[in-house]
Amino acid sequence: MGIQILGICGSLRKASFNRMALNVVIEEGQKQGHAIETAAIDEIPLYDADLQASGFPEAVVRLGEQVADADAVIFVSPEYNYSVPGVLKNAIDWISRLPNQPFAGKPVAIMGASMGGIGTARMQYHLRQILVFLDARPLNKPEIMIGAAHEKFDNEGRLNDDKTREMIGKLLDSLNDWTAQLQPR
Ligand SMILES: Cc1cc2nc3c(=O)[nH]c(=O)nc-3n(C[C@H](O)[C@H](O)[C@H](O)COP(=O)(O)O)c2cc1C
């Protein structure tokens, strides 16, 4: 039986390689019988405690509900200046202030794509650190760091690298097993 996975992309741009990679997660996930939905973080305002005091913005509440409802979450994000993109960190900061903080105990997988050779490794370890404070349950392996992304996706956003597709399949297998271990049904 499949699980319900929420995919969160750390890039807002239309031609994002990470969005393309998330689309492959959706394709491979569906093959494995998982239900995968994606989150929209582009309407989340900049974190401001005064704004929070007047009520959580709708986009934050919606994302919080999506995280809470999912069996597992997968982040697919670029690396910006050796770390987590501000838009993604901002979304996480908002979620972390919600009552019943929804990442607590949640199985989470991380992957990312960049044009450089290191394929978001530094971002991934910063994101893992953030997930510790959120009390999430990050999956250790496999690690998927898609380097030279511009050579692996074509102009239509299709992945032309079998090894990367195979790794994404393995990541989903592992996330499924990890979720079953943490949330036996
Ligand atoms: C502000 C900024 C900082 C960046 N810093 C890094 C970096 O530290 N490491 C890296 O590999 N690529 C870096 N890049 C290049 C991104 O990997 C590249 O723009 C990538 O295509 C972004 O992901 P996307 O295609 O999903 O939008 C940076 C790009 C921007 C805009």
C-alpha cells in the first residue's frame, strides 16, 4: 500500500531544475503506488511576528495542514550561497510557529539539484540541521545530490539520466520503509 507524500520545492522559478526533479519524484512515486501532492510556498509572506500575532496567513495554515496530513514530506531544493534558499527557510520558519508544529515526528526526505558539481550537498546538511530543531525524522540514505542538472534535464524538463531516476526510485522505497518503521499501521 502506498503512502501520502508532500513534495516541497525550494525554487520558485518556472524552469526550475528542482521542480523538474520533483516531477520525476511524482512519476516514480505514482509507479510505486504513492499519492504525491505538492506545496505552494510562493504566497507565503516574509516572516513577521507582528503579522503572526494578527493571525497566521492562509498560505501558512494551508501548508501546515498539508504537512500534518502527509505521511512523509520530501524537500527538493536548490542550494543558495552554500545553504537553504531564503524562500524555503522562510516557509519553514512560519510552519515552526504553528500550534502542534506539524514537522514533529514527521518522516522527511531531502534531495536537490544544482548546475554545479556538488549538487546541493551543503544545503542538504543545513536543512538536516533545521529539521533537528523541528523534531522531524530525516531519512539518512540514499542522498540524492543532482550535479550538472542542466546536462541531465532537457528543454522540456525531461530527465535523461537513468541513474538519477533509479536513485529517486530508491529514495522513495527507503522513505516508504522509514515511514512504516516510524508510523506502523
Ligand atoms: C542566489 C543564488 C545563489 C546560488 N548559490 C549556489 C550555491 O551555493 N551552490 C550551487 O551549487 N549553486 C548555486 N546557485 C546556482 C543554482 O544552483 C542554480 O541557479 C539552480 O538552477 C537553481 O535551482 P533551480 O533551477 O531549481 O531554480 C545559486 C543561485 C542563486 C540565484
